Amino acid sequence: MERILTGILVFYSLLGTIAPTDMRSKVLVFPKETSDAHVLLIPQIEKSLENFTICLRAYTDLTRHYSLFSYATRSKDNELLLYKSQTGEYNLFIGNEKISFKVIDNLSLPVHICASWESVSGIVEMWINNKPLVRKGLKKGYLVKAEAKIILGQEQDSFGGNFSQKQSFVGEIGDVNMWDYVLSPSHIHSLYNGETYSANILDWGALNYEIKGYVVIKSPLWP
Ligand SMILES: *[C@@H]1O[C@H](CO)[C@@H](O)[C@H](O)[C@H]1NC(C)=O
Ligand SMILES: *[C@@H]1O[C@H](CO)[C@@H](O)[C@H](O)[C@H]1NC(C)=O
Ligand SMILES: *[C@@H]1O[C@H](CO)[C@@H](O)[C@H](O)[C@H]1NC(C)=O
Ligand SMILES: [Ca+2]
């Protein structure tokens, strides 16, 4: 009997960690600059990626550099990294290589970001508030590796760690989704306008995540 009860308890505690949460009316608030507060996102499927799109919304008044989406593998800490390198510049890293995109920022507005990449051409699309930036390319023919640690709030310099306070995100993040294909422009327009689509790698509407440190879940004050 005791063994059965223990079994049931283990079963329910496993459920507790794997039951996904609908985050669609929520944002993650990173209220303070720290070297440890972060959110670990657990993907729905583990696979290497020939194509991908990541979309999210962020609201911050940071003028220094910071990480928006850090995807590290055991062999490459910047396997896939969306990084704000300075005011007016976004970087995308794939397989530890980097490209930069220029944009005019407005710190009083939240930003909707979509970044996509396809291996066959290496072309990256960077959409900022529904506007495509000048296309660039990298890592043609590469495969983004699976078994990653996917972290919001901190930038990984090793698998799941080696964070730096000066690269941390302070502000609010929501609508984080990731697909294993390149979204069409009309799909991105709809997401920008607040429509939701289910995503197959990370789905904000059915999210598995773990909060570490000072991160607060709130209703958004912004669209
Ligand atoms: C990736 O995209 C290319 C070009 O759009 C397509 O031909 C290929 O089938 C896609 N690969 C996967 C695994 O979906
Ligand atoms: C930034 O956005 C605010 C709010 O919409 C607007 O009032 C302001 O003019 C914008 N600034 C620039 C430089 O575009
Ligand atoms: C992580 O940081 C520590 C302390 O700065 C350093 O000694 C170590 O080499 C780093 N590890 C990796 C894998 O970068
Ligand atoms: Ca790094």
C-alpha cells in the first residue's frame, strides 16, 4: 500500500513539472538586474533544426547590451542566440557565428521580434514591429543542434550557466514561441497584431518552464 501511495505521489509530482501552462495572458517580469534570475524553457520536441522562427515581445528601457533568447548546447554556448548588442542593433548567433541588424529603436514602446533562419540558403529574416530588416545570411548548410538549454533573462557562456549580470535582461517578456519552419510574412503580421498560433518547439499557450530566482509572472500592461 505504501509503495502504491509513493508511486502515486511520484506520478503527480512528475505531472506537476511537465503539465504545460497557458501563458497567453501573462508576461514574465525580470524586475532587477541580477546574475542568476532566469527562466528555463523546455521544448516540446527535441530535434536538430534545419529551419526555425522565434518570436517574442519584449519591453525594456535598458540601453546596454542584453540577451533576449539564449539557446546553448554542450558544445556551443551561442548555438542560437538573439542578442541586443547596443541601442539600434540586434545580433543573431547561429553555431557561435554572428550577424548584426540595424534598426531605429524607440525605448518607450514594447518591441515584437521575429527571427527566422533556413539552412538551405542561410538567410535570416529579422522582423522588428512587423517590419522586415535588410536580410543577411550565415551558416548555410548548418543544422542547429538539439538537446539545448533554452534560457530567458540571462546569456549562457556554458551549458545552462556562466551568466553575467551585465548581459542580463531587465524588463518584461511575453509571447515567446518557436517553430521548426520559417513563418510566412502574413503569419508574422497576424502574430504582431496579437493573433496566436500554436507553435511546435516552444508554445507560449502550452509552456513548460522553470523559474529560477527573482522573476515574476504578471498580466501585461501593454498589448
Ligand atoms: C527547411 O526549409 C527548406 C526550404 O524552405 C525546405 O525545403 C526543407 O524541407 C525544410 N526542412 C525541414 C526539415 O522542414
Ligand atoms: C516613440 O514612441 C512614442 C510612443 O508611441 C512616441 O510618442 C514617440 O514620438 C516615439 N519616438 C520616436 C523617436 O519615434
Ligand atoms: C565559467 O566561469 C568560471 C568563472 O568565471 C570559469 O572559471 C569557467 O571556466 C567558466 N566555464 C565555462 C565553461 O566557460
Ligand atoms: Ca554566450
